[in-house]
Amino acid sequence: MGDKVAFTEIYTFNRETFLEWGIADALFIDEKEIRTGPPPSYEDIKKKIAKRVKKLK
């Protein structure tokens, strides 16, 4: 997907960062939280991102 996708990781294992964000484990696509339940596979995440990128065209 190249430069169409920006990935930002927030390392919440650091207590101060966790307290700042108030959440330890989450996935957001376009500022919308994706319900993860059991951790999603890499392929599932990739599909969700690809679906969103396709809508941008």
C-alpha cells in the first residue's frame, strides 16, 4: 500500500504512556477503534487497512 498508509505505534508498556492514553491494547484505522477481541491476525489487519485504502480512491 506504500505511502498511502501511515503506521503509528504507541508503546503503552511504559506506565506513563499508558496513563496518558488510558488504554493498553487497541487498533485504530482512521481514528476509529477496531474491535479486536482475540488478537487479529496480520492478514485480518491488512485486509481492513486495504479495504479503507480502496475507499480513498
